[in-house]
Amino acid sequence: MNNKPTARQLAFEYLRRLSEELSPTDYLKRFEQLESEFSALLHSSGSNDKTTALCEFLSRFCPKSKCNTK
């Protein structure tokens, strides 16, 4: 069993929690953009680098949330 999230799952979960209303076209565009960015982040080197990169990426969209990378 593989518990690692995929870029597709992360993009879907992010958009699922988004409070703003998107048209179907905007949703697909945003989904593809997020999937691409998550994919790049997940394929970066090092586990700590991935965690830091994901936190920085998500903080651009949710500046009030904080991530602990300990």
C-alpha cells in the first residue's frame, strides 16, 4: 500500500477545499496548474526539501496557515 500522495490528489484536495467559486473551465485550468506545480515539488530532491517546498507553495495561497517542518 502506497500512502504517498500524488500531484493529482494534492491538486484535487486543494481545489476541493477552496472557498471561491470557479467555472468548469477555470477549475480545469487551475487543476492542471496545481497538478504541474505539485508534481515538480514532489519530484524535488530530499524529503525535507519537499516538505519545505510544499509549505512555501501552500503559504502563497493561504498566508495565514503555518507549516511546521521539524
